[in-house]
Amino acid sequence: MMLAGSNLVMNVAWYGHLKVPDRALWLAILLSWGLALFEYCLVVPAVRIGSAAYTLPQLKTIQLFMSASTFVLMAWYVFGQKPSLAQLGGFALIVCGAALIFSGK
């Protein structure tokens, strides 16, 4: 749950400012850094806890999968950009890669 929360916060930090493009860039940077600090408060303990059960490549794979998933949801619900079939196919390949990483310890 902490990794999912951290990825949601980070996607907001990276892309949320695009909803208000007329705001000053320095303000977007400042707000994004503030969100990133909160995101680190979630991700660092999550990785520490997760390292007891998963290898480092598995933890990174979980993080990448969650980042891509929260990005798709944010792009769709916040920006109204529904994923195309090609994009969904690309994400399916990411899932296949994740399955490959988890298939062998």
C-alpha cells in the first residue's frame, strides 16, 4: 500500500502541474519537490519492509509496475487521455517482463 501511495504521489508531482500550465515554472518545481519529499517518506520504509520478502530486482519491478499503473489511471481520470490499444499492448509487455523477473529467484 505504501508503494502504491508513493507512486500516486510521485505521478502527481511529475504531471499534476500540467493541469495549470499558466502557473510559474518555479512554483511547479517547488510544489513538486514538496510532494517528492512526502513520497520519499512513503517509499523508503516500504522498500525496507519489502526487502525482507523480495529481492531488489523484484522490488524495483513492483515499483515500476505500480508507477506505470498509477500513470495510466492519472492520465485517464485527471487528463482524460484514455490509453490506446498500442499503449495497452506496451503495458501488457511490461506485465510479461514482471512475470519473467518473478519466475526465477
